[in-house]
Amino acid sequence: MQTLERDSPGNGPDTQHEFSADDLRETLDEVGICTWSLEPATGRVTMSENCRHVLGVPARCLLDHDAFQAVVHPEDRTTRAAAIRGALERGGRYGVEYRVRQAGGRIRWVRSHGRAELGRDARPVRFRGVVYCIDEHRRAEARLQRMQADLIHVSRLSTMGEMASALAHELNQPLGAISNYAAACDVFLAEPGETQIAAARAALSAAAGQALRAGAIIRRLRDFVKRGETDRRIENVAGLLSDACALAFIGVREQGVDLRIEPGPPSICVLADRVQIQQVLINLIRNAHEAMHDSGRRELTITAAPTQDGMVRISVADTGPGIAASVAKTLFLPFVTTKPNGMGVGLSVSRSIVRAHGGDFWVDRVPGGGAVFHFTLPTVED
Ligand code: ADP
């Protein structure tokens, strides 16, 4: 049974063990935290004994700022130096993560927190802090990122699987047209006069246009399903929307849905992974389309508008029945669905994509009936 601490003669303040500086040092060593101090006047660095254990580098290698910088990974030196300089100039705390190269060449991630105290003349008089290893944390983060990327990819493949028949239909149209133009050429060239040759050339050029159309559909599809590292570039929002909608609208237009796109000012740009934002839009457009299946009025409106706080808000509105009360509170959790064959991952994946881009994702009711999903992305200068 657990014994609770209580006031007793043996536990009173006069017999209580004072927590000394040695105790503190020992505790920090035990939990793997290395302490350091830098003497601002001389630039001398003092590291605690467990430095080798925590950083993999003996304390004697880290005698001053330059010696310390030499073991920091070259790509992280500027960030670390800037954090330290900032604290020394302004006083106060800093926190920075960087990699150190151990004696054997192994790389280790560490986090360093420090605090500089300034004297009356605004010069630093004291600068000290702690360093601890965050390798495990970084590994877990990388694992999580890989799992998220896998989920995003699987969800994309599953969407494409569901869209397969609409895609086949979309591809069949240009292929059918090419075949008709070829048959027409055959007829024109059977009795080649001037008029027939001109007509055959027109048919050939129309066939070439259809082949390009089929090629564009296939290219978009290939980009969409390929697995890749996140690839963020500066994208023009109007271009991003029209590109995303080209794929997302496949099979929607034919079902009597009125589509409207209002892309906002043509100059707005965001830093985004085009394929991932396409995925968010495809999820929202397909959900809206499915929601309006039994509605008398079927209108799908996509708008983009800049906001006051340097973001662009993209909204997908439909005239369906709105969000069912049974899922309203858990809508963005994975595996929440009201569809017999739904997976319930579209919205949760979309929200994590948007958040990873630094934006927000939410849903509103439309007063006359229907749902409107919004997401924001930070804008950048082109
Ligand atoms: P799935 O489409 O596989 O169900 P989602 O995560 O995309 O997965 O959607 C979860 C649920 O959210 C849907 O099952 C549906 O109940 C609801 N939902 C999503 N979009 C809409 C919408 N536009 N109108 C009404 N309900 C919606």
C-alpha cells in the first residue's frame, strides 16, 4: 500500500535534509542533463562532468565558444550562434536545438537552454544553462512524420480507387474523340480533293488536341498518386485551385452539380505542397458532391479570399443537408463516418495537411442548409 507523506516528528522541518548544490548536480547528472556556464568577460566555458555522457564530447573539447562551435554540425552553427548572441545582447533566456558531431563521427541532437544576466552597464555578467540529448524525441518525431506521410499517401490512393470509374470515363472521352477524328480522316482521304484535304488536316489537329487533353489527365493522375517527400513551393492560389479542381471535378460535373470557382485576386501566393493541397480539395469536393446526392438544389462553390492576418481562406460550400448531429463533435477524428463504405479519414488527413502548412481547418453551417468547409494558408510574396 502506498504510504502518504505526512507531518510527523521524524519528518519535521528541523530534521529534513536540505537539498544542496551537490544534490542538485547529482540529480541533473542522473537524469542526463549537462550544465554549463560561460564567463562573459573571458569567454571561458565550464561544462559539468557528465558532458561526455550527454554530448558524446569530453568537456576539455569545449573550452570556449569557438571550440564548442567546432563540434556543432555546420548546418546548425549559425542558428546556435544567433541564439547565444541574442541572449548576450538583450539578456534573458534562449532555447535552441542543434546537432553535435561526437568524437567517433556520430551525430546527436541536443537541446540547449540558457539565460544571460546583464549588469548595470547592460553588459552580460552571467551566462549559464543546460544541455540535454533529444535524439529519442527526434527519432519519435521522424517516425510520426513518416507514418503521417504514409497515411496521407494511402488515403490518396484510396480516393483514386474510388474515383477509378469516373477517371476511366474521363479518359475515354478524348480517346473516343481521337478515334472518331481518325475515322473521319479515313473518309476524307478516300477521295482527296482540296476541300477534303483541308477537312482532314482540321480533323488531325483536333485529334492532336484531344491526345494532349488525355495526356494532361494522365500526368495529373501520376503526380497525384506518386509517393514523394513534401515538396513546398511558392504557388499562385488561383492556379493551385484551377489545377486541383481539374482532377477533383472529374465525375462531378456530369451529375448535374453547378460548380462555381471564385479564386480571388490573381496575385495571392502561398508556400504549399501542390499535391497535398489538391488532396484536401479533392476530399472536400467529393464529400460535398456525395452530401448533395439527394438534394433538389446542387450547388458547389469554391472561393478564395485574403484575410486581414496575412492568410488566404479557401472555402468549399455545398447545398446538402449539412453535418449530421451524430458526427458533428467528432468530425475531424479518424475513422468517423456516416457512409456505409466510408473510411472516415478524409477530413482528419485534410486537417493535418493544412495544420502542417501553418493553417487552420474548420466547418460552418450554411444558413439555408448545407455545409461550408474552410481552410487557411499563410500567404507569401512571390
Ligand atoms: P468519409 O468521407 O470516408 O466518411 P471523411 O473524413 O471525409 O470520411 O468525412 C467524415 C464524415 O463527415 C462523413 O462520413 C460525413 O458524415 C461528414 N461530412 C463530410 N463532409 C460533409 C459535407 N459536405 N456535408 C455533410 N456531411 C459531411
